[in-house]
Amino acid sequence: MASFSELIERVKNNIVETDPDTVRELQVSNPTTRIIDVRERDEFVEGHIEGAEFIPRGLLDLKIENTIPDKDQPIVLYCAGGTRSALAAKTLSELGYNDVKSMAGGFTAWKRSGHPVHIPKTLNQEQLNRYSRHLLIPEVGEKGQSKLLDAKVLMLGAGGLGSPAAMYLAAAGVGKIGIIDSDVVDRSNLQRQILHTDDRVGEPKVDSAEKTINALNPDVEVVKYQQWLTSDNVLDIFEDWDVVVDGGDNFATRYLINDACVHLGIPNVHGSVFRFEGQVTSFIAGDGPCYRCLYPEPPPPELAPSCQEAGVLGVLPGIIGLLQAIEVIKIVADIGEPLNGRLLTFDGLKSEFRQLRLRRDPACEVCAEDATFNGFIDYEVFCSVG
Ligand SMILES: [Zn+2]
């Protein structure tokens, strides 16, 4: 009977070993190489190789064929010191994987060589529980949830669109939510602006929004801007945020948001509603059109409906706002296909979704390759739909 060290010795003679420097070179020269961390979860969350995937050795044979169906895929396995990954490499070669290497010295040697290490935001017990339904989705998982917790999402307006979007983004665990809204809660808002409650009529909307969000999820930090967005403050405010959700109800703000997002390279998730109809799209600077590619200038004020005239079925902004929330989650977690270059419209009376292709205008004054930034324009404030 062989001792454990004899067994390891024999295994190591029958697998291919590599070293941290070679793995690092491979990572840069051949980014399709899959690097798999076979340690236990508590070891992985304390730090791992940047870009590594986590499959603990105990689950490797169960999970590998779903994770990597191609048996010719180059794979590097590592553990803490190189023993578990050697055993794991033997398992994978028995399963028919042809290009498997075990990193000698493991993560300890990797760190000692000074190669990049990723220390993930660790989810505490309460978060593992709160977000368990996200953690069960492979596309989100702990990695996606950490991205959400790290994300900073700015809502333009705590109104009809901003309310459902902010509530679900807060519930989803977006770590930081900014809200720009200069208004106070009015009873006529409550038919759709579900962040607010009847007993908060007269309170600033940003305060009411903060109360609702924090009651729902204490993980979320709310940053309040009880002010109008103007050409003077837009850059200062936008600079700190990853994604902007345009739930505004007027053209002046819509153009300002567009121009600032293009200028700063921030994705802008746009929604609007009118009576029974709504639409949503994502403007991602450099990857699809911007709002001005579609409408270079706002319409004259007399052609736009006033805020009071523009009625809306209360449920409708709920649907459109939640589509905006899904867009934000895809953009933040880097999954799926955001609606850049596509406009999704919804007709509530017919219960019908339609999709229109949107094209970038190569001569767009704001987002064209050769466009020069000439500052922001303050249009006269008048309402659009919503
Ligand atoms: Zn454009």
C-alpha cells in the first residue's frame, strides 16, 4: 500500500505541471485558457488569481462537463500548494480532457511571484441568504452579486420610472443608488410612484425614496441630490457613477443626461411612458447610437405635451421602469445583451412588445468619432411624455 506522499509523487509523474510565470504568460498571450481554482470556498473568497473560475475539487468531476464541454480546451488548475490541483488534473485527464496542467506551488507561489490577485467582496451570511436566488443563477452567482454590490447607479428622478427601477435595483443588491429629484411627494404621484407613501405627502422625494430603499435593503447606500440637474452641476454629479437611469420627464434633462453620459462614457438606460405606451433602450457610448443620433434637437416646446396633460396608466411605468432595472443589471454584471441599438416598445392596451433597430448617426454632433465637446446646452424646461 502506497503512502499519501508516494501517491502524490506517482500522480505528479503522470500529469503535466506548470509554474506561475508560465501561467501568467499564458493568461496574457492566450486569454481563452481557463484557470480553475479547486480550493474550498473560504480559501477562494480570501483571494484568487484574477480571472480564475471557482470549482472546488470535491465538485470538479460533477461540474466540469457543464462548465467546459470542450475536451480540448486548455485548462490550468491550481490550489494552495499544488497537491490538490495535481489530483484534480488526474481526474480531468481520466474524464478525457487533453490539455490540463496543474500549477506547481499553487496560489502561494503565484502570490510570491507578484502576479495579480483578485480579492473579491465577500458576501456575509446575511447576504448569502438575501441574494440566494441570484447565487443560484450561474450567470449571476457570487461574482455577479459582488459586481452588483460594488455598482453605483444614478437615478434621474424618483418618479414613475425611477420608483420601480430603484426599488428592484435596491432589492437586487445594487450597493450604491443615487437619486436626483428636486420635488416633494404629491398625492397625485402615488398612483405610480411606489417609492412614496400617503403619509409622506409634502416630504422631499429623495428623503422618501431613501426611507423605502433602506427599509427594503440596508445594504444599499442612498446618495440624495435634492436639486435640478443643470449644465453647471451635471459633470460633478455624474462623474462618480457607473450607470445612469433616465427616468426624467422633460426634454431639457434628457438631452443633458445624454450629452453628459456620452462625454463621460457612462451607459444611459433610457425609458419613457405616455398613457398606455412606453419604450426603453440603453445608450452605451461608443457601442450604438446616443439619444441625439435619433433626435438631434428637442422639439419646440409648444409641440410637447405639458406634464399635467401627459396622462399615464399607473402600472405602465412599473413595466418600463423594471425593464430599465434589468438593463442596469445586465450592464453591471456584464451578462446578456443590453438594448443598445434596439428600442423596445410596449403597448399596454394590446399587450404587445415591439423592437426597433436604432442606428448610430455618423454625423451626430455629440457621439460621432470626430465630434468635439462644446459644453452643455440648457434647453428651456418643458415636459415630454411621462
Ligand atoms: Zn449620437
